Amino acid sequence: MTDAIEYFHSLSSPWAYLGGPRLAEIAARYRVPILCRPITVLTENGGVLLRTRPDARQRYHEVELDRWRRHLGMPLNLRPKHYPTDPKPAALVVIAARRAGHDAAALSHAFLRALWAEERDTKDAGVLAAIADAEGLPGAALVAAAAAPEVEAEWTANRAAAIAGGMFGTPNYVWRGVIHWGQDRLDFLERLVAQDTAPAIARGRHW
């Protein structure tokens, strides 16, 4: 276990995109780090890819997305131009950013925003580099670093950990071993983080 919010999420998930700003707020409020651990939907544990679901479920998925984008006041295209997509290219860049000491959670959110609100192709290396540049990061260097074997190994390890932990969909926010699946569980995550960090914050401890 770690005193960080482990953030297991797909770089194609609209729910990860919708939850990103609130996750960042929770981490800042309670002075805990976010550990980005990109994954995909885990079919091994019963996860179901959206485009393989029956039409009725896909239509209702759009209804829920519309509700949440309005509730949160966030731009989101219900049928973005470049979705479905392969989340792995963006995920590897996020892992490379984390390994280099950058704010991987902010970069992850920028990639998700690009896919779901800006109609950009996040499988494209040039697009990924440009987005990273706009976040003040060395885009070309991170895209190059994403090809390193140790980055691929971390991607594989993330999926193995998520499968072993019983995860199936994304996003998952894990605090001290407790899984919260879905951005609509962020209130419960915050309660738990607040409960566990209140004594440290009262003492003025910095994380």
C-alpha cells in the first residue's frame, strides 16, 4: 500500500476525463500525490468494451455522458471523431512522463481532453508530442522515451496489478488498497482520504 491515490485508468475513458479535475482537487486538498497507472478495460475480469455492448446500452451510455457533462460543466463530444481508439500510445507517454518526474496526471487529463473535447487523434505521435509541449513538457523526448522497454514493462505490470486487484472497467481510484470504481465514486474516495490524512494535516505534515 502507498499513501498516494493510485489512478488506474484508460487513456480512452470519458469517465476518466470527466473525473480528472475533481481527482486533482482532492489530491491538492489533502496533499497526497496521484500515481498514474494507465491500463485498458480488463476483459479478463469481465470488462466489456463499449462498442461490443448491445445498442441499448450504448445509447444509455450517451445519456449518462450527457448528464455528467452538463452537471460538471465540461465540454465533451458524445461521439468524438477519433473514438474508439487505442489508448496504449498515450498511456506509454504518460508512463514515460511519470518516470521522468513530470505531472503525469495533468498530462493524462490533457490527452483525454484532446480526445473527448478537442477532436484530436491521441494515437498519433505528433499530436501527443504537441499536447505535451502545450503542457510545458518536452513532447518529442517523452514520445521517444515511451518506446523504452522499461515503459512497456510498467504498462504490463499495471495491467497485471489491476487484474490481480479485481478491477475490470476504468477509472479506478485506489487509496490504501481500497478501490473506488468510476468518477461517480470520487465523493467516497475523498471521505476516505480525508479520514486518513486529517491527523497528518492537523500536524502540518507535507506529503
